[in-house]
Amino acid sequence: GESVGLHLPTLSVQEGDNSIINCAYSNSASDYFIWYKQESGKGPQFIIDIRSNMDKRQGQRVTVLLNKTVKHLSLQIAATQPGDSAVYFCAENTGRRALTFGSGTRLQVQP
Amino acid sequence: DAGVTQSPTHLIKTRGQQVTLRCSPKSGHDTVSWYQQALGQGPQFIFQYYEEEERQRGNFPDRFSGHQFPNYSSELNVNALLLGDSALYLCASSLVGARFTEAFFGQGTRLTVV
């Protein structure tokens, strides 16, 4: 399949462990943040989002934490599965029309 | 219900040539955004179309242009191709005013410029 990124930071975890993927954003005016998952040969797929007036949001097996003081965003994946292996991007929005994506982290899940 | 479809999936062009990429939005969506994703990087916003007009543009030269048709489908045109234009071009569709959670990406067109 198509490789999304060859030189991305890589996080390697064992199946069943929890994963934490971090992201630093740049614009303090951003009002909306999203995590995307991109598998080889596919476009980005929405995982979870959070507004700037929140500091935590939970989904199914995923949690996003937002620390506006240090402009830091994290994605926690519980009980990581082989199907979670992909490249993960954080994205921020300062208006309604465009997203600014981070550089991505590759997650490798070892069986 | 088909999602966002892009064509072609792969394309090889020579420097200086022109290319047209196509996107059909998800059924019910009226807004199309285009992104460029270089290898190893996150997508970068090129522009967005709604009601057949460009609504917002990212930091891309005028060689990049687009069009939206009455059926909401869209084209991305790149003139005078450079080697640095080699990338995955992604189309995302949404409904105007909807949150980004309701934006869907296509699988992309891999453009290689030689």
C-alpha cells in the first residue's frame, strides 16, 4: 500500500497497552482541534475533536486532552489493537474553512 | 452511499506540464476543500470551494487553481508542474456550516512529477 510517511516520529507499543500520542500546536487563537488517523493508501479519518473551552473529551477507547497553557494536545488510545496502526495527525482550526495539520506520528502496534 | 471519490488514483507527469485532478463529494455535501500532502508531512490546505466560488485559499501560488461545478464536484488544476509538486492531493467534502467532524476525505491522488 501507499506509505503515508517514511520519516515520521514512531511510537511502538504492545497490543493491549495504552498509547499516548502528543502534538504541539502553534496558534493560541485556534478554537477547535481534531485528531485524524491515516492508514496507508487512504485519506485522513476523523477520530475525535475538542473545542478550546474544554480540556478533556472521551470517545470510544480514545481520549483527547488539551492544555492551552503550553499549547499541547494529546491522544490516548486504550487497549491498543493492531488495527490502530497508522499515522496520527492533530489538526487545528482558527476559522471555519481550513485546517492546519501537524506533522504526524506513526503508531506501530506489536502483536 | 459513496463517500468522497477522487480520480485518478495515481498520475505521473513531466515538469512543465499541466494536470487536472477530480473530486466527487459525498452525497449531500456542497463544499469541497483541497489539501496537498507531501511525503512524511501533514496535509496543507490549498483552497475551498462553495457555490462554485473559491472561499478561502492557503499559501499556494496561482499555478494552483480550481473549479466547482453545479453538481458540487470539483477539479484541481496545477500548471507548469515542478518536481516539488509531487505529493498526495486530498479532497475533503462537507456541508456548509457543518463542523469539521462532518468533513470526509477521499483516498487521494498520488501525483509524481518527473
